[in-house]
Amino acid sequence: NLHLFAGALEEWPSEGERLGKAPDKNDPNVLVLRGSLESPCFLDDAVSRKLEAMPEGRILYVEPGMYYVGEVMWHLPSHTGIYLEGGAVIRGGLVCDHREDIRIWGRGMIYQGHLERFSRNITAEGLMFVNPPHYTVYAGDSQDIILRGIKSFSCEGWSDGLDMMSCQRVLVEDCFLRTSDDCIAIYGSRWDNRGDSRDITVRRTAVWADVAHPLMIGTHGDHENEGDVIEHILYEDVDILEHHEFQSGYLGAMAINAGDKNTVRHVTYRNIRVEAFEHGKLLDVQVKYNPDYNPAPGRRIEDIVFENIHGQSGTGEEPSVIAGYSQEYGVDGVIIAGLYRDGKKVQSLEEANIRVGKYARQ
């Protein structure tokens, strides 16, 4: 497929939190990196030392060319901006680990992925990611993250798009994600990331899952203790372009699958457009135990709103499901306020092709 992206000119004026135009290469606090396709440069400790010798607020300006990360993953210093000019290609991952106040923006391309762990106040804007071996962006145990204008294409197994584990205050907007696994996933604890996830907004974004879920919440949590709380999540003005999954446990264009003793609550899907997909479910809201990933079932799902959802009829749609796991671990308070199929408002759960299973209560 040919994908054409039209965005604002880089000369736009600053708009609120937007990073705006390219930095001035003559600024004494800007380090310019010059590469070429014939003679690639390396992003390594030597570049990091130069940046760290500059005052905070420093910027690395990456001109067009091919750049290789010296040891696959380049650890960025705090209080730093990285600008990738159009035509700049970085092969390797960028890591923000126990860092703060980092901005990465421009029209360049990253040939791998982006990692944010135990960090805060991180912004990535305008970048394109191609063939990340795992996540496009892995945000773990981090706060105050902005992901804006990200374009991603992945083809490997488990190559998710934007995954957030134990994160708070995250904004995702104006993104396009075509991924071979979940496009956007929000979890509690996983690996060495510990804690709840809350206050996450996804808006003005298009998602295209080659397999698995376009939008996913809830699988992983602190099963060794009392689980986590995943709450105050908003998906707004989102286009779901494809859902193509045949494994019965992984269906759902909009999926909340609470496992690992998690509680998922206060989630809103508003103004969502779902194109006709090849195979899957429109929505899947279940407290469940998935033996592949969950040592324990989830606890609860509460206060979920589907508002102004527009879907198109496809040939491979299975019935949507709302169901709990047990009398104790149930689903409470799912509100559907305006569900449309092929432009016509549906008037019943049967017409919406939604099945309400056990342990789901209004």
C-alpha cells in the first residue's frame, strides 16, 4: 500500500505544547550532526558526552543521512531535544531510562523503536517508525508523556504500536499506526514496571491492526499482590481501519480484558469510527483469565461508556461480548449511548450483535 501523510508545515507557529519549527542550527546550544547515505554517522557515547557538556536545554540537530546507533539502543541524556530533519534515518532504538525533560521531533525516520522507562516529561512528535522488532513506543512506569503525530509500520510478531505499562498522564494524538500486533495497549504492572495506569487520552488517531486488537486495555497487572487499577482512559475521535484476528481469545476492535487481578474503570470511547473488518468483534468487555498471559483472573470492570460509535457491517464479524468471570469478579455499568451500523442507529443489543454473558450487571 502507498501511504501519503499530509501534516502541518514545519514553519508553523508554536501552538501550545507543540514543539514547532526546526531549531536554529547557528544557536550555540545546538549541536549539528551531519551524515550521508555513503558515509553513515554513529550515535554513541561520544555524541552523548558532547551533549552533556552543553547547558540544559541543548538540542541535537540531525541532518539528512543515515545514522547508526552504536550499540543498538542509544540512551538519551535528560534536558535534551533531538530534532530529526526530513531525510534523516536512525537505525536503532532511542531510550529514555530514568530521564526527564526530553523532546524528540521532526520529519525523520527511526528504524526500530523508542523506549521510555521510569521517566517523565517526555515528548515525541512527528516521527516515523518502520519495522520495530517489538514495540514502536514502550512506555513503562513513566509520567507526563506526549506522543503526537507518530506514524508507525511494523511486521514482526509482538510488534505492538504504543504500549503503556504503569503510566500516568499520557496524551496520544494525531497518530497513524499500522502494526502487526495490538496498536495501542494500556496495562498495569508488567516486568519491572509496577503500579497503576491512569489519565490516558488517545484522540484524532487512526489504527490498523494486521492481527490482534486495535485498542486494548487490561491484560497485565500485579498478579503477585492485589492487582492494579487502570482508570480514567479516554479514546476520542479514533478511526479503526482493520481488525483481523481469528484466535478466539484475542478478538475485539475495542477490547477491555481485565486479567491479573486488575480493576478497569472509568473508560470512555467517544466518536469512534470502525470500518468493515475482515474478522473479529466490534467490542469485547470481559473480566477473564487467559492462561497464556494471566496467572490470575481480573477483578472488576466498572463504568464504561461507548458514545457515538459508528460501525460498518463486515463479513467476518462475531458477536460482541460483555461478561464477568464470577459473581465476585464481574462487570458493572456499561453504557452504550449511540451505536450506529451502516449509518443507522441500533435500538437493541440483538440488533447491535452484542451478547451479555454471566456476571454482567447494569
